[in-house]
Amino acid sequence: MPSSSANASFLSRSLSAVWHPCTQMKHHEQLPLIPIARGEGAWLHDMDGRRYLDGISSWWVNLFGHANPRIGNAIKAQLDTLEHVMLAGFTHEPVVELSERLAALTGHHLGHAFYASDGASATEIALKMSVHYWRNHGQPGKNRFVSLDGSYHGETVGALAVTDVAIFRDAYAPLVRGSTSVASPDARLAAPGESAADVARRAAAALEAHLSAHAEETAALIVEPLVQGASGMVMYDPEYLRLARALCDRYRVHLVADEIAVGCGRSGSFFACEQAGIQPDFLLLSKGISGGYLPLSIVLTTDEVFAAFYDDDTARGFLHSHSYTGNPLACRAALATLDIFEQDDVITTNRHKAARLGAAFGATVGGHPSVRHLRQRGMILAFDVADAPAGFSRRFFAEALERELLLRPIGNTVYTMPPYILDDGEIDWLAARCGEALEASLG
Ligand SMILES: *Cc1c(COP(=O)(O)O)cnc(C)c1O
């Protein structure tokens, strides 16, 4: 990628002053940083005048494109009214309206919303609330967690306890509390003749074996419903969620649905849990809920959980807080996002887009001899690359950028999770360029 000398000096300023996330900084000796000047719709424009289709929604957060005027105008109006106020002892219009609308989206099953600023904090909050619930109910021994093999629930120290991705976790092992991971219902594990639902039943049997022995010390099971994102878009049958819900009821263990990635329509329904017809005890949202505009995360929970904390005794309350809890600008962005879902009937129109996405990738990479397990759930599509050369993911990333496409494989899994605003032509273009980048990075 050619860059002008003015930009070369800008990049070296960034590399010396900014410590970039999820990055071995030394890799940037070879791989150039991309200086983004502006975004518009599905496109990012860099300082050299090149453009990139944002095929992963800027780390899964963007739903309706960059510089979306409907979300932007809502934030601007809020900016002139109230930018922030502490939420302890105070309240405001956007946080009340957002909490009510989210409760309605759960059929009022999850009628209480607790706020934070990023996904990992939402995980921490749900884990703390679950343990504190059992303590308030006289069962302080219920303080362990179960998660799935390959789970990802964030990277703060508490969230790492339920995150099973070695590269994020190993260096911090002495800090992280032990927890149990049980078999993932990963549909790719199907033996010949087995369906995805069969794999789900097998995995649920493993969960039951664990709970039947450890229910007394287990507070909660935490899952990413239908798609385990960070471990490589692992997809599974909704049957697992139905069985897990029933087991959590039988063994008196909370079910935490981490919908930080799969919520807000990604999976094809607004909440992924809807496809299993179940309700969790805690539901976590972040990423797309603000349209990809501002950091916001939310823990939704039930009357039952809320009631366990409601008392004259301060210490029985949930005393957790973050400075920006319930930030009005972020809540306003989320309300504008929910408005778009309603006004544009997004869940319905996405059905067509998802079908087009599946057909387009089927045509460009479906028959490729190295492609395995081409899979899709709503607006998430992924495939694995067999016999990929060493360094495949960084090579593919660079080859895609050469073709004006932002895709960032996880290991040997290539995936797209685009904004919901692509038209048919852009979807076909995305699939075609992805096929070309695949060819180039294998050659
Ligand atoms: C991204 C993600 C998180 C963590 O969110 P952050 O905002 O990055 O802390 C947690 N759970 C899932 C399923 C995620 O995809």
C-alpha cells in the first residue's frame, strides 16, 4: 500500500504514541497501519484516498453504516440538551426510554436494565449479580461459573475466567479464577449421519453431567447464543439453548445469554435467544446496540433477580458502578438505532440480504477445494480454510485490503459480518472480492 510521506510521518506518530489493541506492535514493522480519514455508509476512506468496504462492521459494532445521519442527528440533539449526568440518585429521559423499550423487546420478561460502557463490564456485572443473588438467598456457596469450550465473554480479569481463548488468557492465568468449560455444541463436530441438533443433545448431556455433580457450587451458565464469535464463528443448533434452559431450571443455575455480538439482529432475529424460544435470566448487550457509535453495554434481568436485591439493607443492593453508567448520548444513539429497526422493518429486510449473502458466497467460495464448513446464521457468514499456509490470516487481511475490502480472519476462519445497509450489488461484490483474496492468499 503506497502512502505519501506526510502520511508516513502520521503513521509513525501513531505507532510511537498509540498502543493499539489486540496487536503485537512489532508486526507493524511489516504490516502498515491504515489511517482512516472518514467513513460513509459501508465504506471507510483512508488518508491516501483509498476506500475499504467494512465487511466486519468495525469489530462487529456498526449496524447501519458510518456517518449515518439518523443516528448522528439524534446524538447532536442530545448533545445540546444533556451530555451526561451521574446515574446514581439521578435519572434522565434517554435511559428511561431505552430501558422500557428493551424490556418490551423481551416481552417484559427482562424488565430491569443495568448499564455500563463496554461488553466485558456487562459480563462482570452479570457474574457479580448472579453470585450476589445466591448470597442474598442464603446460598453463598453458589459462586462458580460454567461456560462453553471456545467461549469469549471479554478480556477483563473477571470476564477472562469464563473466556476460553488461550491467547487472551494464558499470560494472565495467575490472576484468573478457575472455572469450568463444557463441550461446545459446535455443529462442525457432527459425526457422519449426525445432525447439528444431535451434536447439541450430546453437548447438553455433558452440561448435565457437570451440573448434576456441581449445582450446589454453580451460580450461572454463560453462553454466546447460536454463534461463538471470537473463537471463529462457531455455530450451533438452537436445540442446545432449549436444553440448557431446562437444565438451568432443573439445577437452579442462572442462564446468562451474552448477546453482545449476536444481539441486535445479527443472528437473524433481534435477540438470538428468540430462535430457541427461551428467555435467559440475564441478557447482555453492547457492540451494535448503539449502532456502533458510542461505548454502551447493558445487562437486562428479571423481576426475580431484581427483587433479591431490594431491601432496607444497603449491602444487599447491587453497589456496582462505572462513571459513565447510562450515558445520555450513548442511550440516545441506542434509541435512534431501535427507531431504525422499527421504521425500516430491519429484521424482515435482513432476511433478503442474508439469503443474498449466502447465495453470493456459495457461488464464489462454496465450491473452492480449500473451503470447509461454509456456514451462516442471519447476517454472519463464515468458512474455514483447510491447509492454510502459516500467517494466513494476516496475509488474507492484506490481500483483501488490496481489493478495497476489510475482512480480518480469525486463524483459518474467514468471516463477514457486514453492516445491514449493503445492497445486492455490494453483497455480490463483497463475495467476489473475498473469493479473489482467498485465491491470492493461498497462492
Ligand atoms: C466483544 C464481545 C465481548 C466483549 O466486549 P468488549 O466491548 O470488547 O469488552 C463479550 N462477549 C462477546 C460475545 C463479544 O463478542
